[in-house]
Amino acid sequence: MKEEKSFWEKLKRWIDGDEVLLDADEIISKKEKKEFIYEERIFPIGDIRSNVTLYCVLSVFVTVVFIAVMLHVVMELPMFGDPNSITNNEVAARYLEKGIAETGAINFVAGMILDYRAFDTFGESNVLFMAVIAVLMLLQRDKKNIDAAEDQEMQEDEMLDAEDSKLILKKGAKCLAPVVILYGIYVVLNGHLSPGGGFSGGSIIGAGLILYSVAFGHKKMQTFFTIKTLTLTTAACLLTYCGCKSYSFFTGANHVGWEVPKGTPGAILSSGFILPLNICVGLVVACTMYGFYALFTKGEAAS
């Protein structure tokens, strides 16, 4: 069969790394390519690294331009604490004077981070999600690929958890863990009315989950909270968050043309989307905290 030599076929081979085109008629394999590059320092046609001088000049140019732009931005920033700066007077005054009317939240901090700057908070929540997924990919163990020593260690840990050596810890955790988790739920649900919110409440819920896991072991914890539960909950919360705030792209920054009902300020069901957003952020933070603990202690085994 005649070998394809079209542009797209050559490009596909170059991207896949299977073969690389040096000229119109010469194609070498991966092994030959490595030897050729190592000995002759020749790169594929079209690769900018084939011209070392140009590659170095462009690298330095891009670096200098980036540094210059960053320095210019820093020079244009207002002095720290300058009373005449817009960020120190007009923005803060807007939050304080119109915060309740525009967000419906008694807690101005919640109104700021989950309404005025909701997209920033969405980015922070995505950072947490990506961090726990990266740790999951690096540290998660495969039950089908555990050696004899690891299997024996897991069995010893399960036997230790089943013994009464942790009797005081178990009794204490049985009483404290539900109270801690319940208090975290209260902080999340009350975040738009008083100090609290998704980040602080989620941290408290995560601490309750960790306390329960320390007392009763990972095996007991896996009966209701697995890695699959963690990933599904976190993904669902992020998608819900995105759906609640995507309308701002179409209605304008201040929701021009379509107003989300704010309810009665001070009531539990008020402040528009701030309450469900607080719940989403709280669940993401709680799952992230427990996920880090489970993976960094023993490397949670995949189910």
C-alpha cells in the first residue's frame, strides 16, 4: 500500500511523534529521530528550534516584553493606603451603600465575593477542584495493583480500627462529629446573614469528616463517602455554580434587563443566588479537605 504523503498525514505523524519529516522524501522513526537529534542537533523542518539563534532571540524578547508589561502594571497601581485611590473609597462605598439593595445579603462580605466578584470565587473553587484531582491522580492506589506488603499493612490497619484501642476516640468522635458537621452546615446556610459562608463552613464540615475518619478508619468512611462521591459532588457543585452565574454574561454586570429576586433582607431565603452558591462552595471545600486527608494519609484505594 502506497504511503500517504499529504500535508495532514505528515502533520498527524509529527504531532503523534511516530515519525518526523526532515525533507520531502526522508522519514525516520522515533529511535532514529532521537539518535539523529542527539548526534547532529537537527530538528524537524518547521520547528523553530532548528534555528538556535532565532530561538534564543525570540525567547529573550518574549521574556523582556513580559517583564516590561508587569513592571508597567505595577508602576500604574495606586499607592498602598492612598485615600484618594478609587479602590479605597468608591468601590468600598458602593459595597456599603448599595450592597443590601443590589445583593439582598446582610453580610456584605458574602455579597461581595458571591455577587459582585462571583466569577473570582468560581475561579478559586476550580483551583481547589483541580488541586484535589491532581493529588488524586498522583496518590490514588489501585486495588488491583497492590503488593503483598501493602495488602498486609491494610489488613493490619483494618484490624486495629476494629479493636477497642480507640474506644475513647470513637466515643468522642461519635458525639462530636455530628455536632461539628451540623455547625458547619449552619455556618454555610447562614453565611449571607452573618459572618460565615461557604469557605468557613466547608472547612468546619471537612474537619468533622476528618475527625470521623480518624476515629473509625477509612474503611468505615468508605461506606458513605468514597472517591467517586467526592468527584461527583464537587463536579456537580461547580456546574451548579457556573449555571447560577452564567446569566450575567447575557444581562450585564449589574443584571440589567433581568433581576434575580432578592427576597427580604434578613430572611433565610433571600439574597438571590448567594445561598445556593454558598452551599456549592461549602461542599467543594469540605470535599477538598477530606480528599487531601484521605489521599495523603494512606493513599485512598480506588473502588
